[in-house]
Amino acid sequence: MMNLLRGVMGAPSAGPQPSGAETIQKLCDRVASSTLLDDRRDAVRALKSLSKKYRLEVGSQAMEHLINVLQADRSDSEIIGYALDTLYNVISNDMEEQEENSQVQADDLGSQFAEILIKQQDNVTLLLSLLEEFDFHVRWPGVKLLTTLLKQQGPPVQQIILVIPMGVSRLMDLLADSREVIRNDGLLLLQQLTKSNAAIQKIVAFENAFERLLDIVTDEGNSDGGIVVEDCLLLLVNLLKNNNSNQNFFKEGSYIQRMKPWFEVGDDNSGWSAQKVTNLHLMLQLVRVLVSPMNPPGATSSCQKSMFQCGLLQQLCTILMATGVPADILTETINTVSEVIRGCQINQDYFASVNAPSNPPRPAIVVLLMSMVNERQPFVLRCAVLYCFQCFLYKNQKGQGEIVATLLPSTIDANSVSAGQLLCGGLFSTDSLSNWCAAVALAHALHENSTQKEQLLRVQLATSIGNPPVSLLQQCTNILSQGSKIQTRVGLLMLLCTWLSNCPIAVAHFLHNPRNVPFLTGQISENLGEEEQLVQGLCALLLGISIYYNDNSLEDNTKEKLKQLIEKRIGKENFTEKLGFITKHELYSKAAQKPQPNFTSPDHMIFDHEFTKLVKELEVVITKAIYKSSEEDKKEEEVKKTLEQHDNIMSHYKNVIREQDLQIEELKQEITSLKCQNEQFQTTVSQQLIQIQQHKDQYNVLKIQLGKDTQHHSLHSDASQMNGFQSEELNRLREEVEELKKQKGIFQGQLAERDSLIDSMTSAQFEAGNLGQSTEHSPTSSVHTEEIKRELETFRAQMQTQSMEINRLQTERQELLRKIETITASSNSGPEDNAAAKNTELEDLRNSLLQEIKALKQEVKSLTEENKCFKEQLDSSNSTVAILTKEKSNLQQEVAESKKEQDDLLVLLADQDQKIFSLKSKLKELGEPVEDEDDLESGDPGDDDDDDDDEDENDEDYLEDKE
């Protein structure tokens, strides 16, 4: 084998050198046929060294053998590592040796080898099982190989992993590996795994991926971290982008709050590293993923509110107003703030209150608009500011009113620059891009807001000294007619179309200028080049809006006259064709895709997203309006008037119902308050009644005390109280005596039962003793019997004592009753002059009675304790009886066994006698002398057993000899 390796590695040898393909073939044969593990390991190592240079040969010849090595030699981590590295070199396209001209061919080669490897799904299962090995030389190459497989054949490998049990979970375990190399490559693997596969993204998210990734970002230092933070953020973007389920899980898991520390920047923002810029850019992108306008509105709104509540929006605004922030980070921050506040009233109100750290402080909106209309600012920054302004005004009528108010004469402040002044300055600037941005921004201030469209008609502009002011609407049409750049004219036309749509008053103002309609018809009717076709289409749209929203308030420019003008000068078909130029423009569809103005260059900045929706809505209705006859217009007007009347009636009833609902709510609140007051009054009344009753009782007591018969009443009350007290005590004593009597009867019955039980047990033991089979147990039973007798004598003595106590209590009770009768008689019939003496006597008697009652209580207590003792003794006697019962059953069992043994002995003796009798009969028949039983009985008693045994033996021997 060593000779083979020397040949492979280029060692000198005699004869011609083998080619690379031949060497690889020999190595493959050695891998397939060698029985020694060391030989196979050396061959695989050699294939690894040749796999980079001879990629095609190794891949085509050795792939099957390498897979067999992975299956058969799993116990050897070294050869497994070599095999995995070899497969990686064959499939991967990240080879430094490749030349640029062969890069496309190499990519195709790697994809083909990857397709061959995954054709058998068991190969992918095998790779996943190898990732469970903790050995570094196995796990790391396995991670790299699976990553490059996902790069080459992403969707098929994803589907295979998805159906493997716990396949995604095994890959998630890589994030918990303590070795950073494996963990970091595991992040790259998960990035490839989660690309464009919502099912795998959900599984990874529910495997606690968010928690793990955010922990890694925090441990690595947030935005100051290295490439690992970037990989974590890329994986988070994969998991959350266009995945509503994961976005909801991320929000409900309170992970948005953990993003706030990412955007904490210091005062000194100079010298940011390229990695920090990349990390912060991805962090901002992650925030935008959660609040993207493409997400469902409910999910976006929920995330926006969470970002405001946790302070994330405030942190982003701090970066927005900070100094020294790199331009690309500032641009992305503006875009992020834009989408965080878009359509969320709370966030929009907060953004309106943000001020830049300048002296004097200026609103952040004003500072941003300064950058938008400044032609020296970068193009992407100006686009970002425009998007921020659009998002601030989106569904924000309050903000729209504030912007328009800065243009009105009553609110203009000469000492400060307002948003309206900046927009007007940009609108009439010499920079076409500023014209377009200002026009679109002002159009968003009017979008779906008829009130502000009417308010903007009041704006007057001073064109030059000595000339009267001109309205903003007229100034826009003047600039339009001067033949400025296409971008400027497109911006102004979009502003005018937005302004006049759904606003008949603005249409009337526009048509009031006699130069506007001829200008529009002249632009539409001319045959201009392709560059002017878009302007012609927008002019047709503006003229169509002037017809569709015309209220016929101007006699010279009614709907019918304008349609006749179009038919004569332009032609309906030509007008419709020019109107269709808008939607056919190449930049129209791109602008209609996303709200964000995303243009590659200033020349492509033509359409606005919201304007494309307006065109889509108006194109059809304007075309129908052009082809309608006057009668149809009249009918439509009548229908509109009827609908307006119906709407007015409905609105009136709605207002009435709303007012009634408010009145009902007010009445309900009043009823609730009255109920509360009623409950309070009732509580107060009940408290006052209780106080009145207390005062009455006190009054009665005082009246009794101050009466003439105070002494007599007091004496009588004392006697009655004493009688009551004594009667209560006597009743209680009677009950206790009765209870003691009952307990005495119960105890006597139990004692009688125990006596009878003990007598029966004693007789049973006596009978068992007479049988002579229980000599060991008889002393114990007699001892127990004596103890039980002694306990019974003790019980009898205690019962006698209790009987004496009960008799004594009954006697005392009789004496107490006699004394009470005497006291009652004396209190009812005694004269008044002996009241003091009787009172003294009663007091003495009362004291003596109290002492006697106290003594009786003590005796009752002692009797209760004695009863308790009796109960305990009865329990012990019960246990003794149980023991004796058990012993009795044992004795009876032994007696039965002894009787059985005696019966068996009697049977054996009878058999022996029969045998002896038969032997004697045989001896007599043989003529031998046989002694009678009387002779045997007269012999020596001590030798009976021996003689019998000897005789039996002699008889048996004799009988055997005879036979």
C-alpha cells in the first residue's frame, strides 16, 4: 500500500508514470476490496488529496465507494472525515484552483454531482445521521457537505430533509454546539435550508430559533459583533420575510423588544467599521421585514404599535437625527422609519413631534424636506426622504391638514421655514428632480382628502414685485405651459390630476382659466415623439377628470361642451388611445408594484405608486364618460342627485341615531349614578336607624335607673337573673348526669359481654387442657384470664364509685331546687323593710351556689376523665379478648390435629394386630408352639417392645426359610 501511495504522490519510480484516472481507479479498487481498515483509510486520504485537481475523475469513479465507506466504517471517525471532505471537494464550487473561464462549467459539474448524490434519499438520511456524531472530524465536514448540497440542489434537498423524521431538529442542534466553528457553519447551513421554503421556516422558528439567534447576537456584541452577527441576521431575515406565521410568532414572543439595544448609538459616530455598517444595515432590514407594506395590514399595524411601545421607533429617530452616521445607514434608517410610521396614527403623531438637535430646534419633517429639495444631496437619500414624507401622510388626515396649513396665509411665519414653503420652493425650482419630488409630496398631502383640496385653492403666491399674487393652481398650469422638462411636467400633471379628482370646486377653478382647456387639447391633438406621449396621456387624463367631475357650474365648460370639443378637435378614439399611453409606459408597472420609490437613476423617476392606483381607477370611468350621450349624462345626473339625496337622508338618520345613542348612553350613566346614590342613601338610612335604636335602648335604661322603684326593680332583676343563671346551670348539669347514666349502662352491658366471652374462653381452654395436647399454652391462657378478672374487678369498683357520685349529684340537685323555690317565694312575698336583709341573704346564697356549681363542674370534669379512662381500658380489654380469641382458635386447631394423629395411630395398631394374628395362625398350622396373649402380658413389661420386634423378625425369617 505504501508503494501505491508513493506512486500516487509522485515518488520516483521506474517505467512510465500512471495517469490521474488510472491512479484514481486503483485507489477506488483498493477502497472497495481491501480488508484492512488502515489500507482503506490511506486510499481515501489519497482520493481526498486528488479530488481538487481531478474533480471529474474522483466524482465519477469514487462517489459510490465513498458512500459505502460512510455506511460501513462509521466506527472510524478518521476515514469518515476523509470521505466527507472528498465528497465536499467534488461537489463544491468554491475552489481556488478554478479559472474564471471555466467557472460556469465547474458550477454545472458540481450541480450534476450533487444531483447524483441525492438521487438516493438514503444518502441524505445518512449525512443527517452523521451530524449526530460529536467528533469534530465527522461533524464539521458533514455540515460543510450538506451546506454545499443545499447550494447546488436546494429545493430537492429541502424536500428530502422535510420528510425525514426530526430532520430539521437535528440541524437545529448545531446552534447549541460549544465549538464556534461548527456553530458558525451551522448558521450557514440553516441559511441555505430556509431559503424560499415556508414549511421549513415554520419548523425552524418553532424549534426556538429566534431565542437562540438573538442570544448569539447579544453575546457577540449586537451591531459591534463580527461576521457571526451578520449570519444570524441573514437567517432571521430568511425566517421572517414573507412568512406571516413566523412574524406573528416573533411579535407574540416579545422578541421585538429585544431589538431595541441594537440601535443604541453613542455621540461619537465616526469611524464605523465595514462590518458594523453591514450588521446595522441588516438589523434595519429586519425591522422593515416586520412592517413591510406587503404584509397583511393587521400584522403590520400590530408590529408598528409594539415598536412604539418598546421605544424602538424612538431609538430609530435618534439615529435619524444623529451626526456622523454613514450615508447608507442614514438612508436605510429613513426608509425604516417610513415603514414603521406608515398608516399608524400613533407613530405618525410621534414622528411629527420629533425635533432635530439644532438651534432653534426644527421639526424632523422640515429637516428631511430640506434634504429632499437640495440637489446636492445623494439621489438615494432624496428618494428615502420622499418615501418618509409619503408614509407620514398615508391615511393621516391630521398630518395632511398640518402640511396644507403651513401654506395658508394665516399660518405663514416669516421667521421660520415651514414644510409648505419648502415644497413650494422645490415645486418651482430649476432642478427637475426637486420639481417632481415636491409635486408628488404635495399630491400626497391632498390624496383622498377633499377638504384639503379646497383649502389649497386659497394659497396665493407672489410672483414678482408689482404684480398681483397668483393662485397655486394657476402657477402650476403656467409652468406647465412654458414647456419645461418632461420630469417637471409629469410631476405637475400628477399633482393637478390628484388635486382635481373627486373635487368639483377645484375642477371649476381649473376650467375658469380660459387658457387651460386649449392648452390640454393642443397637447393631446399634436403628433409628437415617443418621449412626449406620456405627457399627452397625462393631459388626456387631466381633461377627462375635468369632464367626469364637472358639476356644470360654468356654462362655457359644461360636460357636454367639453365632450363636443374633444370629438371635434381630437376625436374620441384618438383621445382614448392617448389616454392609454400612461398604462403602457415601461416605468408604470414598476412603480405600481411597491409604495417605495425605488429608482436606479433620476431619469427613471416618473411615476408615483399612489398615482398609478388613481390612473387604474379613473381610466375606465373617463373612457365611459367620453362615449356617453347627453341623455345618458342627464340620467346619470338624476341618478347621482337621487343618490345624493338618499345619502343625505341616510346621513341625517345616521346623525339622529348617533345622537340618540349618545343620549341613551348619557341616560344609562345617569341611571347608574342614581343607583349608586340610592344604595348610599339606603346604607345611610340603615345606619341612622341602628343609631336611633341604640339611643332608645339607652333612654330606656336611664329611665329604669332613674325611676322610683329602682331598688325593687334591681332586686327583682337580680333574683330573676340569678334564677335564670341557676336554671341554665341546672339544665346543663341534668344533661351531664343523664349522659353519665347512659354511659354507665353502656359500660355495664359491655362488661357483661366481656364476662360471658371470658367465661366461654376459659371453659374452652379447660377442655383443651384436659386433652393433654396444649401443655405449652395453658400457663399463658391462665395468666391472661387472671389479668382480665383483675381488670373486671377494677371496672366494678370504678362503676360503684361512679354510681355513688351520681347519687350524690342527684341529692345536691334536689337541694338546689329546694333552695331556689325558697328564694322565689321569699322574693315574691317579703315586705319592703326586710329587703336589705334578704338581699344580703341572697348574695350569700348566690355565692354558696356559685361555689357548689364550681365544685360540681370539677366533679363533672373528673367524671369525664374517668369515662375516658374507662374507654381506654375497654379498648385494652377488647384487644385482650381479640388475643385470647386467636389463641383459642390456635388451640382448637392443635386439638383437631392431635385427634387426627390418634386416629392414624389406632388404624396402624389395628393393622399390626391383624398381621400378628395372621402370622400366629400360620405358625400354628406349621406345628410351631405359639404363646397366648395372656402369657405375653404376664412377661416383663419393660421388654415388651424389644420382644415384639425380635419375635416379628424371627417369625419373618422362619417363614422365609419354610417357603
